[in-house]
Amino acid sequence: MSLRRSAVALVVLASLLAVPADHGGPRAPRRGPAVDLLHGRDWAHFAGAEPTRAGVRVTRLDRRITRQDGTGGQPDPPVNLRGPHLLFRGDVRIEASLGRGDGTDAFLHLYGETPVVYDEWRHERRSVRIGVVGGSIRIDRWDGDSDGPAVTRRFGRGLGREVALAVEVRGRELVLEADGVVVGTLPARNVFGHGRIWFGADAGARGKGWTLTGLRARSLGRGRMSVVDAPGLRVPRSTDALRDLAADLPRPIRMGTALAAGPLLTDGAYRRTAGEEFSVLTPENDFKAQFVQPRRGVFAFEEGDTLVDFAEANRMKVHAHTLVWFEALPAWMRAAMTREERRRVMTEHIRAVAGHFRGEVAEWDVVNEPMSDEDEDYANGNLGVRPHLWFEAMGERYIDIAFRTAHEADPRAVLYLNEYGVEEDGPRWDALYALLIRLRQRGVPIDGVGFQDHEYAVGDRTDPEVFRRKVRALAALGLKARVSEADVLVDDDEEDVQASQLAGKLAVCRQEPNCTSFSTWGFTDRYGSTADIRQYPPAPGNALPWDTAYEAKPAYWELRDVLEDARG
């Protein structure tokens, strides 16, 4: 078929599917000069991509987020948050040139609002994804009210290995072009109502990858636009933040929080507060297996590298989380395999991840949550260790193997076991303590224990003096302690309870010589993991020292009081 006949066929198909029959697309407005978004911009920190002379090479990550029980598989394609994004008013045009040498399905994602990854769940906000699938175009639009797209349309056919795509934001309409021909339109539904566009890309299962050889933007008509590079990571600081008060104690400790790369680069208040107040960060999700090794041997360290870079820029330490866990695993890691292969998967993962960050992180949660939730695992001779896939392959010794492998990969890192529900008395604590004794007797290179201190209900609240006994019990074994993931979920009229619970644990940590740091699991309810994700958008919880508007709550002021009283 000739090029002319191919173009005519595309226009006819578009008129049937999307465009009113009396035209081949809306009348084109005046175009401004093209601005290059590819060359001279940062695409080196974009997961699944590699800058080359020809452009940005995009390979398939197939990164997915599973539920806590291991089911599901919500897509988690990368966003180039350290690269350029577009700020505009009025109408705008995005042009992309795609090279698909082996016919790889290629996807370009335009985000009006960047997604938010909570604990093992991705909140999809407003965006549009344009894909060249086979020889046709697929466009998906997310309206911010569900995990999946609100609208999916297909246009055109017979597209070749080199494709020139363009999408125009024209008021309430999106106009899509392929190789210079309008192939369809779609209602915009305010996807880009905030006047910003971030960029993402991914590759389909077919083929080895594709190359983004060009990416440009133009204003349309009376529209205005500018290109904004990612913000710098260094935060201007005062000398009167939580981290400063803790550093000035007679025995200094570190104040920490869990952080995510996404809001660090898109939310200035989040970035400023994190760099100002804390001296140690824990990656909330970006070091977990399903994020860093979504397919066997395919690694995506870029978001984790961003957190490490932020820590270095702001003189923070990194407490890395986590190497071995039974949750947050990619599907391939959960698949059936022999015991020998399961052990090999675990040790290879530890060597690769701990080796990548060697010398850049101070501490590791090597094994996360090894203790069982089931009463039967504490009776009839059972020792309380959770019988998950790692245990089934190696028994309790999976813990020994994990710690020894981590120590070999990064000999200078301080190695922790991290657990919840062990701040209080009971069989869970008793079994953990017995496990620690066995590990010490076997010469396992474990340095300490993290007490998560998640308090989601009244029954979770623990007397600080009971917690103190646990910290001292660890000291007797020669082990460090830290509060690793503290949050206290309360009703709006219970913030004094939240304050006293957090402050009580901090006071113990400040007073006990083997307690090294106090960290909360996030710091603002805006991105807190206790958000109610059963609805869109998720309803924020009330569990952290700052509210959704970054106003400090009573908990923040009581934490300060604990530190200031010790100095006085």
C-alpha cells in the first residue's frame, strides 16, 4: 500500500472511531517553536531506560505491586521524576519519535499528576498513556478514580517500526496523530488541568525494547509553556530541627523517617521537611524486592539511588529496608522452585542489592518480620518463626544465611532484624528473644533489632516501661535497638494520646545506651501508609506527627520536648 493510500485509510478509520465525520481532525492552531525534552536532559535516573547516542533506550521492567497476601499485580511503570517536566497554560503539543527495531510494543506515559505509591499500593492519578501496539495505536486515560484506565481506545493500523506520535491538549480535547495524520480524539476530562506534564515510558512483553529518538513540546495558539528540570536535592537547613536537638544530646541519637522518591521530587514541602527535620531515612518501598528486581536479573535501582543521593546531599544516613521478607515479592520470586533454587534466589538478590548500595547505606534491615501471626506456630514444639517460602526452603537457618550473605556483601553495614508487635510482653516477644539467643550462639552477624511500633488500635499501645525492658534485654545480648517504623493511628480528638505514645518511646530510646535511633513510618498524613485505600482518592489516616497540610501536630511538639528536656 502506498504512503498516500495508507494515510487515507487512517483518516477514514479515525472518522469512524472518534472524529466527527465532517473533518479529518480539529483545525490545527498555530504552533510555537519546538523545545527539546530529550537531549541535554536527565534521563539517566529513569528506571528501565538507558541514554544512548540514538536516544533513550527503553526496556521492559514489568514492575508490579502485589497485595500483602501476594495476590494481584498492579502495574507500576516508572516515571522520570529526575528528568524534565512541562509547565504550561492554554494548549500544548507533545511530539515523540519512536524506534521499534524489532516491533516491541512501545508506551509513552504523560502524567498530569504523578502517582503516589503507598505501602504496597499505587494510587493512579490523572494521566494518559499512548502505546504503539503491533501496528496500531492504543490510548488509555486515567481519571484518578480507579487503578485502571477510565477509557481505552485503539486507532489506526499498519504502523511501521519508526513512528512519529503527537498528542495535542486542546482545551477539553486530546488530539492524537501518527506519522503526521490525525487518527483520533479523546475528551481530555481535565487530565492536565494542573498545567503540568511528567513523562514516563515502558516496553511491552513483545521484543527486546525500543528507542525514544525524539521528544519535543510546542505551545499552541496563545498557549504558553516552559520546561522545568527536577529540583535540587539539597535542602537549606536551620539548626533547631528534631535532628539538631537529637544530635546535641549527651549521647546523640538520630531522628528518622521513611521516605519515598516520588514526593521528594514533586512536593516541595515534603522535600523541605524531610531534609530539615531528619538525620536518617528509611526507603519506604524503593528497596523492596518487587521494586528493585521486578524480573529475574532485571534491576531498577534508580528510585533507591535518588533516596541515597538525597541523604548524601543533606548529611543523612540511610537505614536500608529490606533484603528478605515474605511480602512485596515479584511474581517470579514467589513461583514454585526447588529448595536449592529458592536459596540461590535469596542469596543472589542479597548480593546484588546490598552490593549495589555497598558503602552508601549505613544499616540494613536484613530480615523483616520473621515471627508468625498464628498461635499454632508457637505451640507443639514450634518456635514461632513464620513458615513462609524462605522458611519452607531453608528452615530457620534462612535467617543465618541472609545475615551472613549481607555481611559478605557489605561488611561495614550494621545489620538489623526488624519486627512488629514485640514492644509488649507475650509469646511473640518470648519467641523472638529465644531466636536471638540461638542466632548469637550460632555466630550470626546480627547487630540489632528494630521495633516497628505500629499502633493501629487501642490494644497495640504499649507502656514505655515495658518497651524499656525489651531494649535492656537486647543490651544484655550485646545487641543494638532502634524504633524503626513508629506510627499511632488515632481519631481527631485523640492526638494527645498519639503524642504521648510517640514521646514515651522516644524517651526510652534517648535514655537507653544501646538505642541508636527513633524513626517514624513517614512523617505526614498526606502520604501516610494508614490511608484508607478502599476508596479513590484514598482517605488519609491520622497517625503521624504532621497533618496533610504539613502543620505540626501535638506529637511533633512532644517529641521536641523530650529532646529539649534532656539537653536542659
